[in-house]
Amino acid sequence: MAVPYPTDISGQELDELVEGAESYFQKPWKRFWAPSWSRRRGVWGWQFPLEVFLIGLILVAAPYFITNNIADARGVTVLDPELGLDRDIPVIYWTILPYSLLYLFYPVTLMLCPKDDRGHAELAVGMQTLILVTFFCCTIFLILPAEIDLRDQIDWEAMNAWETILFEFIHFSDNPWNAWPSLHIVHSYLLARLMTHWTRSRTPDSLGWNIFLVVLWLEWALLCISIMTTKQHFAFDLVSGLIVAHMAWRFSTPSLGSIGEIWPLEFSGESRSSD
């Protein structure tokens, strides 16, 4: 007669564990944010966004560049997602501009964040999502690395001065690894959705802000195309990036919704009367 292993759990207990994990990751991380939250009103309300920016450098930017350099040093492709289509897509040199504009998404998101408790809480949830999805993608980059060996299609003589500068900067800072899912797509989509959320909820009838949203999503569409026309990514990277980005946004939506229902201070362990 088989003796049950002491750590065996029932299906119901497993479901409860999964639900508990989902609840933990979807809710604001109280202990993680409490120190920064206590200083949120410093620097005319900019203290919290500035600290979120520093956290992003450590927990979002650093993991990407670390895994990118590890993959480059190993030089081993485990799963190659290249299709014949990838080499048929032409190089369009001016699209290096919308590709590079991703790096403006981060500061613009911080600038658009409402400088009130709800805005800060939503920014915290957005950063949590970026951290989690970055760690998820970086795990794939380490387990299933893929070299993006398309740069040989680039004709440097065909570029003008500013295109050359941008291409050189991208090639210097980003090795041709960390292929799929494309974090360029994942991050830009999540940040664009967050900026759209703030814009629509605060100024739904403003012509200026509506124009901003049109420009924002036009830039995002061009960015999606540019990862292939600059030979920075495969088509598979785009598709997988879109899937992960959409799932990550849906994952964070309950948290953003709950902020409208609960007192924003409660997620940091503070009480209503403390304000």
C-alpha cells in the first residue's frame, strides 16, 4: 500500500495556492512600496515618480542588459524563431527613429502620472507589472536564447547622418540577442496603455490630449513595424511580444480597478486618518 508523500496536496488546495499567488502578484506590494510611499509628497509630488524611475533602472533595465550580455557571451542559440519572411522584410532606415523613441515612453509616463495618491498607486501597479513581465521574459532569454542574425542586411552607406548615429547607438548598447518575446513591444504597449488610462480618465474631452493619444498610438504602431525593418527582431518576436503584452495588461487591470474602490493609502499599510 502506497504511503502518501507528506507534501501531497489536493486539487482544491493547489487551486487555493494558485489563487493566492495571483492575488499576491496582482495586489500592490505593501512592504515593497511603503518606504517610497511615505515620501511621495516630497519634491512637489515628484518624489515617488523619481523613486519609481530608480527602481525601474534596477529591476527592469538591469535584468534586460544583464541577460543580453550573458546570451552574447555564451553565443548559443537554443530556439531560432527566424522565418523566411524575416529576410524578405526590407530595411527601412528612418524607422530607427520610432524604434529609438521607446526610451521616451518611460520619462513621459512618469511625467503624465497624476501627482495624487491614486495616480501614485496606479504608477506602482504599473511598475509591478513591468517588473514581473521583465523577469518572465528574461527567464526565456536565458533558457531559450536566440541570436537575431539579421544585421548583415544593413547597408551603412545608405544611411544619412542621424540614422547612422541612432543605429550606432542601438548596436553599441544592445547586443543582437533577447529576441522573443520582444520587450520593446511589451514595455511600449504597457506604458502606452497606462498613459491612455490616465489621459482618458482625467481629460476625456480635451482636443489636445486626444491628439496626443493619436500621436502616441501612431508611434506605437510604427514602433511595432520598426523592430523588423531595423533588423532588431524577427516577426515571431513581434507576435509573441504582443501576446505577452496583452496578457500582462489584462493581469494588471484588476489592480488598477481596485485602486478606484479602496483608499489608495491602504496599499501601503497606512490608514485613512493618516492623511
